[in-house]
Amino acid sequence: MKKDLHPEYHTIKVHMTDGTEFETRSTWGKEGDTLTLDIDPTSHPAWTGGNQKLLDAGGQVARFNKRFGGLSLKK
């Protein structure tokens, strides 16, 4: 295997948005650095199921129902 091909793998601290910290190994930064996250699984709507709203942009749902509302799978 070639020398100096892979980045250095070391221990860092990760600071979450809720104030908790944990140690992990990473190639980011230098040994002992702290990575402060702006978005993490405790705050992002993709993981928390946040305030999601279904918006009918320009009446697309109404147009779909007008075009295909009469179709059914019944025989």
C-alpha cells in the first residue's frame, strides 16, 4: 500500500445543538479539535418529523383530480 495516501484518523469532540458532546474518530480537523454542528439529528425536521405542510402549489392537486378523478380500478 502506498504511504501517505490516506488522511490521518484521530479523535475529535462533536458538540451537538442541544449542548451535548461526544468523542468520535474522524479525519476532520486535528487531534482534540471540537466540531460544532449547526444541524443535527436532534434538531433537523427530517429526523424529528417537524412542521411539514402539504401545499397545493398553483392548484396542481386540483388539476390532477380534474383530469384523473373519474378513473377507478374497479371493473
